[in-house]
Amino acid sequence: MSQHSFFDGSYLGDRARLAPTARLECKVCWHVYDPAEGCEAWQIPPGTPFNALPDHWRCPVCDGARDAFMVLDGGTPDLPAVMRPSLVDPALERQLAEAPGLFEAVFREIHAAKMKGVPFVNGTLGVKAVGFRIHGGRVMGVLVTPWFMNIVLLPNAADDWSQLRTGEKELIDFPSGTYEFLAANRPETGPYKACSLFSPMFDFSSMLQAVETAEAVMPGLLDAGNREDGTRSGEIRRRAEAEEAARVAAETAAAAPESEAPRREAPAELSRRSLILGPRAGAEDLRAEEMRDGAA
């Protein structure tokens, strides 16, 4: 990777930060998109930057989603792959860098102590912070644990969330729709807001499956194309299921004949409701979670 790059692989979900010459690599099949070459399969002419690809573009080898591509290099030795924004608050960048590790440490401790042996914990799963990024001047991402998957939204320096009561509801609008968040507060993390996606987590048979579903959440949440005005919210969960099923099908087909290929099914009930469960749903799940893990 170019010596000028300041983080490996990620562009924080903001394609505008990619250099026009940046090459990206599919994390499923390792296909490289090189702007200098374009994409013959999709009739993308040479000279087209990754951030200028049409929304319907997918990996021409495995049909993976565009968000499955990771930064490889800047395309030329003299250019960084990812450009640092000129107007990013350093405190916000610091929070972005620290938040995933902080939440993982806190909830791993909860998992090892308070949640040990609890029947609604999926023992095949672990704790992972996924897809954290800056949106609307705040840091947010997805937290996966063996007993829930939540979107978490953190306050910025101008926010005073210290007086929020645990479980207090708020409807927050995103490009894909309006979702219900509940206030939470822990001594280790401080106050934050959370939106319940899955609880409990028995739909998932492996951590890989849970993480891949979580990776699809933020792009779907911030995609205005998912918005369904007048309905509960965008059907992001269905989209996550479809992307996972397509990825698994491509992966198994490439690895071996269908009769010999191992099968890893998408969660059986993912399509029964939207990923975020709509603006009025999910409150009881999150309130129960806060009671289970001893939130103050």
C-alpha cells in the first residue's frame, strides 16, 4: 500500500474520500477494480473512479456488493488511496478510532461475567464492533454480541446526553427511514443511543454470518434508495439477507460442485420483518437487553 495511506483497507464508508486512482479489492474473491482499466463486464470505461461507479455495479467475478470492496492502494506510488477530509473534527476522528475497541472491551467483559450461562445467549457468537463511521457529525456503527445486534449512536462534543434516562425513546431520521433509538448509559462508555436489530441472536449459526449481516446494515441504513415513505421503514433486513445469500451462492459455486460444497444458510427468519423493525418496534427488545446486562 502507498506509504501515504493512513489506514488499511477502509475508507469509512465514504466513497468521496477515495482518490480517483484508488484501486479496491473484493474481500470475497480478491478481484481488483482498477480505475485505469474500468470494468468491461459492466461496460465501465477506463478512467472511471470507484466512487463514480453506478449504484447497481457489483463485483464482475463473484457478484459481491460494492461495499464489500476494500482499499488496496492509491493506483500510483505518489498518491494516497484515501484522502483525509479537510474539515473533519479531530475529536470526532479520535472518537471514531477509539469507539469500536471500547465497546468491544466493555461487552466482552459483560459476556464473560454477567451473561455467562444465560440461556438466551448464543454460545457460538462473540463480540464485534462493525462498520463504525461518521454520519451527521456523530460516530455510529453496529455492535454484535451473543445476545443482541444493535446500531449504536454516540454523542459529539456539542451534545449533552448526560440527563437521558436509560430506555428513553427517540425517533431519528436517516436516509432510509425513521428509526426508534433508546438511550443507554454505562460508566465505561458514557451515554449513547441504541436501535435494536436482533435479539436474541439464535438466527445466526456462526460469527462470520452475524458479522456479514452487520456489515450490510450501515450501507443500507444510509441508502436513500431503501426509503419507503408511509411504511414502517426500509426493508434493510431483506436486503442484507439477499446479499448474504448471493455471496454464499457465488462462494460455494466457485469452491466446489454443488453436491460437494458446504452450505451456510442465511438466517431462516430474516425476511419476516425489516432489519431495524420500524420506528415503533424494537423498544421492548432493547429495554430487556439493558436489564439483562445490568445497565445503570
